Amino acid sequence: MSITSQASQRITALLDDNSFVEIGAMVTARATDFNLKQTETPSDGCITGYGVIDGNLVYVYGQDASVLGGSIGEMHAKKIAGLYDLAMKTGAPVIGLIDSAGLRLQEATDALNAFGEIYKKQTMASGVIPQITAVFGTCGGGLALFPALTDFTFMEEKKAKLFVNTPNALAGNEISKCDTSSAAFQSEEAGIVDFVGDEAAILGQIRDLVCMLPSNNEDDNSFVECADDLNRADASLANCVGDTSIALSTIADDNAFVEVKAAYAKEMVTGFMKLNGVTVGAVANRSEVYNEEGGKAETFDAALSPAGCEKAAEFISFCDAFNIPVLSLTNVNGFKADKCSEKKIAKAAAKLTYAFADATVPKVNVIIGKAYGSAYVAMNSKAIGADMTYCWPNAEIGTMDAKLAAKIICDGQGADAVNECAKEYAYLQTSAVSAAKRGYVDAIIEPADTRKYVIGAFEMLFTKREDRPAKKHGTV
């Protein structure tokens, strides 16, 4: 492995010290057109091999931009495809470090076929082994499908470019107006990128994520010893109804929560945590974002948006594929209501509902605030398959806010009658007690005790088995 190659340096920094073993170092391009044979192509612009991250086996490929711009040709692709074959045989993640000019023009149809071969390997590996992509340089055109076909994408914040069409090729746009290839756009607007940072931060975040994930879909050893108090109570949880990323950090072992797609659809939180040493996927509604200084930075309606639903649905699907239990924190009063959302909300909410209902992993829901209407049903309610449902004492569960319901029920009866009706409706139809009496909530718990209860629930559900109708796959 060349010590001067930037791709080599990235791989070395990513893996445990002295653990990388290179495969295919002698491979070079076979094509001879346009004097390609006379061009030096060490490793054909792609360094491949395996190593460990905190003792976990991983396979890594890094594109070398110093060799024909890191462009993908026949042998370059064969090395990546061969790496996927090994990863599938041994059941270990694949990590791709992207820095490439894209399709190698000198190899034309061979290069196109090479793209297709990698797409197929990624497709076959989906749901079997975790796939992670990190973009450090250019990732354009057909190469942009690489990160989209993998499970998690990291992107360097300044130099990296991710696009299908360049910003200047978009009608009515040019890069100074809107850089659609930037990390900011791809993480905040497109939702393809999960993590953004400088090169060192990205490599560290990949290591953290790998340590959270199982090695494959049959790995039952993805747990660590937990030194944190399983019964640890925290009174501050009651104040975290708005910013549930803080609530999840508070509940997690050692307060460690790894949020994914944090910059996209911020009204929905998704990420990983450990509970009693076991990895759990978390999905939560969010109406507030607090900054590092403790100030309120952003606010949202407590509503399901199309982007938030799709973000959560994809995350739940990943968790189900890899047998990762799912915890949800529910605080939702309906669906986002504007013209733009109305175009997509029904389909997106259906995807979220389907993802929760279709998942067979242990599922626990904690209602921490409002839970109104069909939006509540879609958020991992007992009706669509939550195994255990808890709620905090002040939670509100029902069709709508009690005052709105009272105005409809007591229409034309005066303010006093409406207020009295609202009180009665709140007690009889929207209180935590009323939901528990009907069996829609298994227990009403104090916010401070949430960690203890969810850990207990997941331990009880550890051996869960659930049969489903025989079918090839669903169509939602």
C-alpha cells in the first residue's frame, strides 16, 4: 500500500493500528485504447482490503484520485465487487471511501458495465451486511447511486461534491445561486447524507457507528457490557418533550446517542443507542431544537411531515432488517398542513405506518406528550403492532384536542357549556388514564423512570418471534 496515497492515509486513520491487509495491490487496467496501457495505474485507482475497527472486522475500499482521477473502469470495479463477495461470505460491513472523477471514458462500455456490477453487489448486500459510504472528493453522475444504495453516508463538509447533475446543468441554476452538490444541500435538503464534518471527524464517526451496528443480519453478538445503572432515574426527562434527541441521550447507556440524518427533517429524530449494552434504534417526534448553550434554536409543529415520515420509515426498515429493536417517543398532534406537504403526506405517512407495522423486531412506544388522530396511530401505536406502550402522566391520547372536540360537540351552547364539556372530554377521552383503561397503554410511568421501564421491556421481548403471511415482499 502506498504511504503517499491520500486514500491509503484515510484507510490507515479509519482502522485500528496496523490492522489493514490490502487485497489486489498488483491489479492494473487491462484496457489499451487511447494509450491507457502506457499510463501508470497502480491498484487501478482503488485500494481494497480488510481490517478491524475496535476489534470488528470490516472491508474497506478507498478510491485514489491521483490515479486517473480515481475513475472507475473494469478492473477498478472488479476489485470492489470482489470485496463485496468476501464481505457477504464472512458477514462483515463494507465501507467505501469515495473520491472519483466517475466513469472512465477510455473504457466506455466496460466502465458502464462495471458500474452495473457494483450496483448489483450493493443490492444483493442490502439488508445482509451494513454498507457505509464516505464522500471525500467528487461523487457525481452514476457514482452518486453508490451512497444512495448504501445504508449510511458521510460527507466532508468543504471539498466533497455529491450530484447526479452538476449545479450548473440544472435549468435556471448555477453554483453561486445554489450549490446542489454541497454537503449542506445533500444533508439538509436531499436527505442522502447522514453525517457531515471534516475528514478526521468523519472517520471518527464511522468508527462510532460501526461499533453500534451488528456485523450482519444474523449477528446476535452486537452487545457490550453495560456499566451504567439500569435503574438510573433522571427528573430532567420531563423537560425533554420538545427536543427528544436530548431525551434519548438521557435514556441511553452512558448518555450516548448517535443521531443519523440529524440535519434533515429535524422534526423527526432517528438514531442508535445502547440500552443495557444492546443496540436499539430510536424514532421520535421533535418540536424544539436546543443548541449547545442551552438556548432554543428552532421550533416545529408537533406534526408528521412527508420528509420526516420517509426518514423514519427508511430507518425502521434498516433496524428490522438487522434485528435491531425499535424504541419510539411519540409527541404528535396531526399531519403537517400546507399545499406542498399535501402532495406527499398520505403516501409518506403510509410508508411510516407500513414500516412500523411490518417490522417484526421488538417495538416499544413511549407517549411523552400529545398523541392525536391518525398521526398517533402511525407512530408505533399498539394498533399497528407496538409490543409495549407506556405513557407519561400528562400525555394526551385521542382524536383531537379536548377544547376543539368540545366546540364541535357543544356547538351553539355557549362558552360555559363548551368549557365544561372540554374538561369532561379531556378526562373521559384524551387522558392517559382513559387510554390505559381501554388497554391502549400498558402502564403510566413517571418520566424520570423511563430508562428503567424501556430496558425492562426490551429484555422481556428479547426472545420475541412473530410470524407473517407468506409473500415475496410488500409493495408500499
